[in-house]
Amino acid sequence: VQLQASGRGLVQAGGSLRLSCAASGSISNINIMGWYRQAPGKQRELAAVISLGGWKNNADSVKGRFTISRDNAQNTVYLQMNSVRPDDTAVYYCSAGSRWSQGGMNYWGKGTLVTVSS
């Protein structure tokens, strides 16, 4: 399984940014897709994930600001980031797998850097 992410960038606090991640390869067993993030000096943490059936799990820190969605036909997951804050600055990693795990799933994409300026 290959995960190709796009959407890295620099955004001002209060602004918006959308990340996308497309899965390819042997994806028949992929149920959960989503995003984890790692801020400088911190451990990687969940941002948001979504299942094929639409179940979602969002970190408390992003609730009400980030929206995860998925196009199952395109095997693509999106993270719409609104009202971003400087503490959203992190490397964002796309992850996918058959089951969700707090620490991440079977497959990982290369990280994409999001920098929020104050």
C-alpha cells in the first residue's frame, strides 16, 4: 500500500488548509484512513481518522476546527483544517490500515509539513 499526501504549506493563524492523501496498491483490506501529526519536540499523535463506513475519531484539540472526509471511490482522505493555530504546526502523516490504533496503523505516508505562523 502506498500513501501519497499533498497539501503541505505555510498558513497564517486563523486561516485554512486542506490536506489530501491517496491510497494505491493492495488496498482491499484498508478500512481506516486518516492523519497523525508530530509537532517539534513532541510525540506523534492522532489528528483524525475515518472508516469506510464514515466512523470518525478526532483528537480533542482539533474538534470543531478540522474536518476529515473520504472519497471511497478515489481511495482518498481529506483533512480540512480551519481556524488553524500555531500549535497545529507539525509534520502530518497519512496512515491507513484495517483497524484503528491509537499509535497508528499498518501503513504510513511520507510526512507533510504544515507551518502556522502567528
